[in-house]
Amino acid sequence: MEKITSQDIPRLFSRLSEVFAEQKEALITLDGQVGDSDLGLTMAKGFAAADKAMTELGDAPIDAQFKAAGAAIARAAPSTMGTLMATGFLRGSAAAKHCDALGTAQMAQFWVAFRDGVAQRGRAQVGDKTVLDVLHPIAETMNAQADAGADLTTAMDAAHSRAVTALEETKDLVAQHGKAAAFQEKTRGIQDAGSTVAVILIQTFAEFVQGKS
């Protein structure tokens, strides 16, 4: 797939809903180590709502679709991570405005906007052991791939690979936000749950572009 069109977005969110439903228990278990164990349920509810919003929206431009998804996640999952994901898609929708299709350059702009929105809303920095520790390398990798003239499949695969490495690197960090921050050094050695969500997100995007889902 060289570009993602408005006709593809509903299928993408359908797949995201399926994947987060499949990963619900794993995320609950991971989040329960230093969190409140609700991450899996939050993501499953949020993306199920986004999928439903796509069905109800009907034909619409890409930016309107991402905006509807973000709004649906915000309503269905008003927790910290739900709010951050909603903000990411809402900011990403602005970056996709007037785009008839998303190639590598446009997708890079989407991920940069997604990252920046999450960083601003969550008041986090890279290294704080949050979802930003994976979203930042995703955005940077997509930018680099766009600059190199890579096709969308290659770019998304590279972003996913970098995200997996970044997730592993979160094990060396100490949590600075949320309930996990109370555990401080005890969070070292555990992969960040929010960053895990970001890896699932980029992996689903990448596999969708590759035509595997």
C-alpha cells in the first residue's frame, strides 16, 4: 500500500479495535505491576468506540475521520491514557487536513503532530518513562524516512522496528508520572505500559499498510 486513503481509515480502526481487544488482558497484567490495572480495558473501550464512530460517520475526509476517532476515544475512555490517545488523534487530524491520501510525508506529519499533542497534554519529556518514549522515535523515524524518499510500507516498517527497540529501552528508565511514579526505582526493569500501547499502535498501522490485516 503506497498511500492510505479515506476509504482505508475505517478498516484501519476496525483492526485497531480488534487488536486492542486481543491485547486487553496482557495490558491489564503489565499495567498492574506498577499501575492501576485499567490500561487494557481503557484501550479496548476507546478503540471500540473509535471503530463505531467510523461506521456512524460514513464517507468523510481523512482529517474528519481522525477527529471523530479522537473524540470517540475521549468520551469512551476518559482516563489518562485515553485522553492522551484522543489528543494524539485530534492533533493528527489537524496535520491531515486537506490530505486526500497519506503517503510517507503526510504520515510523518501525522505522527509528529500526534507526538507533540501527547507531550503537551501529558506534560512529559522523553526519558520520563511514558508513551512519549516510543512516540518520539516513531515520529523521528517517519521524518527521516520521508526525507529519504522511502515508500510508506518501508517507512512504517522502519518506525515499527525503532519503536520495538525504544520499548525495550524503557526498562532502564524510572517512572516520573502517574501512579507508577510512586514506585520510583521499582519501575526499573519493567517495560513501560504506555509505551507498549504505542508499539501496538504503530505495529497495527505498519501491518495494515503491508496488507497483512
